[in-house]
Amino acid sequence: GELVFEPCTLAGGVAGRSVQARCTRYEVPEDPDDAGSRRIALNIAWLPPTEDGADAADPVFFLAGGPGQSALQVWPLLDPAFAEVRRQRHVVLVDQRGTGGSNLLQCERGSLDGLDPRDTEAAFAAVVGLARECAAQVADRADPRFYTTTAAVADLEAVRRAIGAEQVNLVGASYGTRVAQHYARRHPQHVRSIVLDGVAPNDLVVGGEFARTFEDALALQAGRCRELPACAERFPQDPQAQLRQLVGRLEQAPVEVEYRDPASGESLKGRVDAGTVTGLAFMFSYMPQTAALLPLVLDEAAHGRYAPLKSLSELMARGTAQQMAVGMQWSVICAEDADRQHEAAASAEGTLLGPQVARMFFAACEAWPHGTRPDDFTAPLQSGVPALLLSGEMDPVTPPRYAERVLQGLPNGRHLVLQGQGHGTLGLGCMPRLLGQFIESADAKALDASCLASMSYVPPFTSFNGWEP
């Protein structure tokens, strides 16, 4: 196509991995409907096939999650999952506008530190104030109204035309599944196949159902523990019930604790409150390997030993703090989801996180400039495109039932559920091989997925040395 690429290295962040690629920047109008509007540059990477002579005409576009994640920054973690795909296919990464190197909409969250989680009104006001400050910071270089899924779809189409590809294969992860579905609806003739991992239906209120889906994941994990003799003996109290008791106690009386800094080992002092516990439990639930630690950490805290919980909470918070561009996230959810959040509020009653979590998730919309969504935005995708849908059985944010809803509109689709797994399945077990086979054949129903039967539940740790053999 018309783009000129230069060698570059995609850094691996916390994983320490790096991938050699070719990168460029491509300018598009900030307002997709006004060619004369301010220009913004999209950050693009291209990874050629790894096998000599391979040059398939239709590349793979990977669409990152969030909303707010950078495709180029997360790629080194995902590159092994695409090993089979990359043998024959070009892969194209586009930092969605507002993320990574595409006019990043990021704001410091320092003003939220030290808030009392029991004072929900003060926390809400603090988020509104932060959004107002952030909007002022980016006003000279960005109009947040144009950083939506609809604008991102227009960008992807512009990139497709610029590289000269007639068709593309879309692989979307989490929020990226929303982008993939909308691209497939707007430009069906240019989509050869789609892969949706951690599926978000078009009518889903992003963030609105976290309290309920998290509760369901906790129940699944607790049920599996009761089925294992070693786990049931070590944790005779239901971990879910124990979590509720601990949260209730800390809501009344947060505790000061001495703990080890997870990076330096330095002895520090800090506070453990209800938000510390629910936040850690929610982050842990994304992956079975971390979810396996939760019963042990909760049991330690229930006996007054809070140091492991605090250290792990700090470790997880540092690892995720800079992964999402919060301004871009606000642009998406405020335009596409905020006015529908009442639809999901009732489902949060009686849950650990409660309705206030969704309220806080959308608090910034009171001050953040945001656009609108098309009238048909929430309509389900109806398409004959070959589609492979993937879910983790214990996913706390996009459970398998979401993918089943989307599958109803995809007659050439197939849904695979990975037993015992959480959010994000592309790199697990034999999935990289199945992913490669599907991209080549564009026939999900013909895949032999029997190799996934080896995927299993990760049993909880019974001590800090691990789980029972």
C-alpha cells in the first residue's frame, strides 16, 4: 500500500519481552465526518510472516481490549499466542485513537489516592474533578467526543485501504470484540473471518454488569473448592462467605498493617480497607493462577494476618495502573454506555461490589466531553462471516453466556469454552494452534478442538508453597 514502514521494537513491559516489527504513523482526521478537521496520527505496527515465501493477501488485524489498551504495547505478551498465525499471515497492529502512540488520552490519578472508600459521595466528586482537570489538559490537542468505537472503526477502514488489503481477519480481545463486531457490520465485504475472545455483546453496558459477573465467578470458584477434598479441608468456610465477612469487618474498621514492598522487599506501612480486599479479589479473578491464591490470602486476613493481602494488592495495582488510557476509556463508555447503565443496576443488588461500582465507573461522564453513538449501535451483529468465539468458564467480566448471545447472529460461527479458565484465552493450551488453523481455513465448525479437554481448573493454594499434589 501507500505506507512506508521502518524497523522498530515492540517493548514487553512487565513481561520483559520484546518483538521486532516495522512501524509507521498514519494521519487521519480527528472528526471522521470532516476531512478538514484536525489531523491525528495513528501508531501502526506490521509483523510480516515468519515463514519464507509466505505472503497471504488478507492480514490479521488485532484489536486490543480495555477500552484504553494499546495494541502495540500489549502485543509482546500475546505474540506467542499468534505463533501459528504468523507463519503464513501478516499481522497489523493499530493503537486505537486515544491509546498508546495514537494521541494518548491519559490522566494522572493521584487525586484519588487516600480517599476513604466508605465516603462514596466524596469519591464520586473526586472522579468528576479529575475528569474536568483531564479534559482541560488535553483540550489543546484532542476533542474527546471523537474517540469512540465508531471513530475507531473508521480508522481501521482507512488503514485497510492504505495498506492495500482487500480483506482482513479480525481478532478482538475483550472490548476489542465490540470493535470487531462493529467493523464487520459496517464493512462486511472486507472481513474474511473474525475471532472474538472474551465476547462483549453490542448491547452490553460495559462496566455495568461487573458486580454480577464477578459474583458468579466467585461462586464457580467456591463450588470447585468444595469439590476438592484437600481444598474443602483446608478452607472449611466457603471462601465467598469468608470474603463477605472480611469486607464487612473492614467496612466498619480499616486496619493499619506493616507489609513488604512487592518490588523492593522494603518494610512499609499502609491501610487495608474493604476496597483493598474487593479490588484484589476482582483483579485475581481474571486468571485462574491468581484466583488460586485468593482463598489462602483471605484466610490469612481472616486470622488477622493482612500483610500478604496488602503486598499482593500493591503488586496488582502497579501492574495495571498504566495499562489503560483512562481518557479514551471515558470517551467510549460515556458515549456508548453511560445512559444505559440503569439497565444493569438492578443486577448488582446484594453483590459484594454493589451498584456503587457501576456508578463510580461512569462518574467521569458528568464532566468528560463525549460524543454519541449511532442509532443501531446496540443491535446484534447478523453476519455470515466465519467466526470463532472464545470464553473462559470462570471469566469474571465476559462470561460464556455473552458469547452465546452473539453466536445467535453468526450461523457460520462456533463457540469454544475453556474449562476452569478466566478472561483471555488466546495463548492457553492448544489455542494458538487452533487459532492458526481457523485463520487459514476460515471454518470454525471443522476444527478438531478435542485438545482443549486437557484444560482444567487450577486448584487453590493450601499454603504459600502451592496446592496439594
